[in-house]
Amino acid sequence: MRKSRFTTEQIIGFIKQAEAGMAVSELGRQHGFSQASFYAWRAKYGGMEAEDVNRPGF
């Protein structure tokens, strides 16, 4: 499996920026990912905080 270019903490940060009102297309343009990637990440990591990543069971 290919390693992601972005860390889980960065992905959660992108999701938080989108929740704060930034357009997903603008985020993708700035950071170099597609809208499809964003929505897949949101399905996987939505509702998480950066601290939750290192918790057991993740």
C-alpha cells in the first residue's frame, strides 16, 4: 500500500478548515489533493481531533 503524502494530523487539519468555511476546491488547490480524496478522508477521519490519532484502537 502506498504511503500518503499527508500525515493524519494534516488531514484532520484540512477537515477542520473546511468545517470553518473554507471551500474544499480551494483547499485542494492550495495543498495539492483532489476533492474525492478530501471526501474519502472526511468519511474516515471526520469528527476526530489530532490527539485521537495516537489513541489505542485507532
